Amino acid sequence: MLLARVEGNVVATRKHPSYEGWRLVICQPIGTTGEAEGSPQIAIDAYGAGMHQQVIISSDGLASRKAVGDDKSPVRWMVTAVVDESEPGKRI
């Protein structure tokens, strides 16, 4: 699991059928100070996280495939929580 910030939406004219009905967001992993760490990831989002909102993303591919209902889906990342507030300097 990673703390991340939503940086945008993904719009695709063609995508894997298992993504049908799912919102895809670009999530930039961040540290506790809010600085970017690593490469952005594309995640499915069932919570409707807003632009620049902090979220927790999980790379548990099995859970993501269960969520979309397709064992052969290429989905890997999913938003598992939206962060309401965090304490500065505290690791999540």
C-alpha cells in the first residue's frame, strides 16, 4: 500500500473489458511530506477521489481482479481509501 495523490483521470477509447464501468485515475505516490516518490500509477477508483486528494492505493492484483470480477484482468492498482486528514510526520 502507498500514500498517493490523485493527479488526473484516464480517458480511453479502447480498454480491457474488465475496466468497463470503472473510473481510472493517475496516482502519484508521495511521502509523508507530500513530495513525489516514484512513478505515477493508474488505479481503479470506486470512491470518487477528487483531483489532488490524498488516497491509499494497493498493488494487490488479486484483490483488484476480484473487484472487477475478471481473473484474467490486467488491473493491478486500486484506490482502497481516501485520506480525510493525516498527521504531519506520521507514517501511514
